[in-house]
Amino acid sequence: MVYKGLIASVSGRTARIIPDGETEYTVDGIVIPDNLSGHLAKNDSVVYVYFPDGKGLILGRTDGETYGSDG
């Protein structure tokens, strides 16, 4: 499924995310794609996918900011 959340912390190429509307738990180990690596910080709002096997990927920032694109 696709979710929205806030970055709680970044560690290398993964992020811990607080799902939108949650205060009780975080989702750990969500992969940061190359184009966003180095461009995410605590409290940034993101859209991400999370699968039943516990793997996930950040799809983008909710402000639409992109990096590494030629246009």
C-alpha cells in the first residue's frame, strides 16, 4: 500500500517513518532512493510504499521537490 508519513530519522540509505496520524509506532528500514539520498531530514513529509514482508521504499516528498533530474 501507499502511505504518507514524517521522517523520524535517517540512517545511511534507510529512514524511520512516523505514519500519518500515528503517535504510537514508527516504520523502520524504509529505503531512500538515490535521487533523495542526502535530501531528507527529520520531519520531512514523504509518500512511501510498505509491503507485508516489511520492505518499503520512499516514493517522494509531499512537497514535490525532486533532485538529480534534468528536467
